[in-house]
Amino acid sequence: MRKIIVLGGPTASGKSSIALNWAEKQDGEIVNADSMQIYRELNILTACPSDEDIGKVPHHLYRYLKGDDACSAERWRELARNFIDDIWARNKTPIVVGGTGLYLKALVYGLSNVPEIDENIRANIRNEINEYGSQNAHKKLLELDPVMAKRLSEGDSQRIGRALEVILSTGQSLAEWQLAPSTGGLIDEDVEIHRHILSRYRAELYERCNLRFEKMIHDEGALNEVRELMALNYPKNIAVMKSLGVPQIIDYLEGNISLKETIVLAQTATRQFSKRQMTWFRNQFSDWENIKL
């Protein structure tokens, strides 16, 4: 029987080192399930695996897409399955690791079977969001699909775009499609799935978040990484431009706040994000094995 190991957990919890250890012991290869580590422009701020670690075992789907190339849970699942199937074909063990719970849920349990989206509609929506902003798109969504609009914040451009393309392509709210049974998950296949969630005591996790960001700023070159990202002139409302630490560093580089303020604000945002992750994993994956460090 084919075997797969899935490891989720909040940011800065230490998932990557554990996955590396497992891969070395079990002849495995690592597949990324983090929605920001998939982008090639952010290596430092997303804490991508080091070149040394990548040299020890194969890593897949890290720094894989350009920052302006949107990646939904459905698209990630398709990309991940290609790598997972290839790893199985070589009699290796895929180890899927990341903090994006929706990606892990899509892989293990599947997704609602939303019909094919019209590519012209998708392209038009993305162009409109890039040109006029997510707030304008949110107003349009409020008119067409108030149920989904009320679920999404005005700044969530990726999910707003997804909700718009579904309602315009299918005439039915994404909320209704999400009520349909999920399909395409590993759970429905002849696969031995080992499901784990990594957790730490909150105070320790918050301290790890704080220390890691300071190290990124002072020792690892995060400021230059964001300078290079800004030089690409990506729209500020796309996912890669809203990655943890990026908005705060942009404010600093544009002269709006001090470096000390930048660090404090980014650390706060990271801690808040890790708290949301822990809550999500606890609610969605309550039956997964909990690894407490």
C-alpha cells in the first residue's frame, strides 16, 4: 500500500526540521504545503528550507511560482499530486509539510466539485482586481453573492476573486458548492495516511516567532529581499505582497515607520497569524495525531 506522511502546524513551530528528520529516516521526499513558500521571490521571510537541507533530501513546490501567479487550494492540490505520484512511482515516501490548513484539507479530504471556470472570466476578474483593487471587487461580490461577500474581508483579493469567478461562471454561490460532498481526497484512495499536527505551548511559540523575525531582519537580509520584491512592481493586493512581514517592511522602506516599529508590528502580525493557525488546526483536524514540543 502507498504511504504518505502529512504534517501541519503553525508558523515557527519547527515543522521543516521534523519533516527533514523523517525524510532522512524513511527514504522520503518533502512536498511544500505552505501558500507563501511556493513563491520564488520570498525565501527569507517565508523561512524556506536552506540549500543545505535541500541538498540532504529532495524538496518540491518550494519557490515554484512567480509572485503574481495566483495559487488556489485546488491548483496546489493538482501540483502536489503530480509530485506525490512521482515520489510513489520511485518507491519513496512523500512527506507533505506546511502551515496552510486548507491545502492539507484539500489533499486529504478533497474539495467540492465546482465546475470548470471560464478562463476569460477568471482573467478579467484578476485584471480588474489588479487595476481597481480588492475593495471594488468586494462591492461587486456583495451585489452578486452577498453570502460569500459577508464571509470575506475587503482585502482578501484571492478569495474574493475566487468567489466572483464561481458565481459568474456557474450562476451559483461558492457557498452552495462548498456544501456539496468533497471529492478527490487521498482519504478515498488505497493510501496509508499518517496525519500529524505539530504544536507548542503558546508562550514558547510566540517567542520563536519574535526571535525568528528579528534574525530575518538583522542577520538574513529580509530588507533587501523586500526591496527586490518591490522592484518587480507587483500589485500590492496580491498574496505575495501581503506575506508576513512584507507590508511592514514596505512601510519602513518607504519611510513611513522606523525599523523598531517595523519589527514590533510584524512580530505582532506573525503571532496573531500563528494563533489563528492553531485554532484552525484544532477545529478542523481534531482527530489528527498531536505532536507537542
